[in-house]
Amino acid sequence: MDQETALSDKLRDRILSSLHLGLLQPGDRLPSIRALWREMGVDHRVVAQAYRILEDEGLVEVRGRSGVYLAPQDQLGGEVLAETARWMAGVLVEGWKRRMTLAEIPELIRRCTSTVRLRCACVESNVDQMTAYCAELQEQFGLEAVPVYISPIPLPRPDRSVEFHAVEEAIRQADLVVTTSYHSRLVRKAAENVGVPSVTLTVNAEVVETVQRQIRSGGVTLVCVDPEFGNRLRAMYADASETDPDQIRVVLADDAAALATLNRDQPVILTLGARAKLGEDFSFPPLLLPHSPTFSAHTARELLQLIIRLNLSAAERQDATQLLAGTQG
């Protein structure tokens, strides 16, 4: 894949995500070519060509020296964006190539995603990440998320610990298990022992890049519930804040005095757990990041492949049971 295509794909994902989250509206000005080549470290000609690709698709308008703007989004039936319609047409074409009729596709999707309600154990050590991950697993992927808390300090010989066996028992009844790289060594071994597939979650690259830019441009404030998550964030972004560790300020949701000192004009990272604890009546500064999606596209793909495989296996068992019942009847 050439640079222009790779960059246009990245920009398209960023624009569409912001559009569907309501962070962008048709007619809004987008980052200039100069701003993007500085941010992404690529030649300005590559950025210009990437924008031209998106202009050909009807997603943006390049207005010469005036800048780049989000194009008016045609609507079908008053609801579906034209870009979404193009995407869906591509899905249906792939079905047509496999000799599937339009009437068969909804049933296939149901079998792949909703044959059974899958239980997903989420193994983490702090409240903030656990809250965010469980919410996304349930809301975006339709899973029954089961929180499993463990120690924040990785164990040198996890397979010999009491905690390791506790994790084994906790995930034994799950259909799949997810965790982060901090605990993947322990969790993957436990999952392997009990025969449960596991996924190591990775973070949405847009989230990482946004936080890094904010740290380098003057620092970032995190409002969270669990101080362990503050430690985790500082470790994750140590490279970006190496010149000044205070570039990442952590404010706990139960620290009223620190909350009162927040600059209401400066964006903050607010965890989902902190928002729930403080309630909607709290006057929040602007948010640096939306609460979803936090997972990377790679993680979403890995999860969806597992969800499809587990649902299709369940569907096959159901079909076999019904066939057996029919022959016995």
C-alpha cells in the first residue's frame, strides 16, 4: 500500500469516527495540509494527495487557500449517510460474489453474532480501565462482560501463584477472555489451561496520538477513580513526558479540592468510571477524548473473528440437535 492510500485510509477513519460521534459536522474545517504533515511526519505532497483521494470520494472539499472542509453528507431516507451506503453496498457485493441473496444475509449476520450470548471475562487491575473495557465489550460487541480483578504487579512465576489459579477458576465458565499486555502472560497461560480463547487488547492509535500531542504541547490532566490507572498512564506515555514528569497530572474523582482547581478551558482525559462517580451534574471541562472507541482496529478484528467463530459453532450444535430431534420424532 502506497503512502497516499495508507494516509487517506487513516484520515477517512478519523473523519468518519468524528462524524458519527457528533464531533464533526458537514462544513466544519479540517486540519490543513501543513498541520497534518507536521503532525504525521510525512511529505506535504503525500497529505495533499490523500485529501484529493477523499475529495474524489465526496467526503471532503478542498477549497484552495481557504482550506479543507467536511463535505455535505447526502442522506438516504433521512438517516443513512451516503458513505455508509457505499460501505454497505460493498458488503452486499461480497455476498453476491458468494452467491448469497439479499434475503439470506440478515440471517447469516444473526447466526454469526447473536446465536448465543457470549460471556467475556475481562481481566484487569484498575477500576478505570475495567469500567471502560467492560462498557465497550457490552455496547459495541454485544458481549456479557465479566470483570475479573487481579494484582497490578505482574508476578515472576504466575503459574505457581494462588492468584493464577483464582484467574483460572474465574474464566473457566467464560467463552473468551480479554486482558492487556500488562497481564497477558498470566492470563494467556490460564486461558490455555482451561481451554478458553484469549485476546490481548491494544489501544486505538488515535487515542495514543492525541494524548502524546497534548503532553508535548503543554501537558494533560487525567481525572480518574483509581490511582493505579494514573501510574499506568504515566508509564504508557513516559517517552512523551520524559523532559517533565509533571506533564501528566492525575486528579482523583474523590479529591474535591483538586477537582475545584481544574482549568475549565483546558481539555482533560475523563475516564468513564470518573464520570459515573461524579455524576452528570458535575461541571466538566471539555474532553480531550471520547469514551469510545478505546480498542484498536486490530483488537476489534480479533474480537469479531472470535465472536463469529463461537457463534457459528453454537449454531452448528443447535442445527445438529434439531436434526436429531427431528429424526427421533
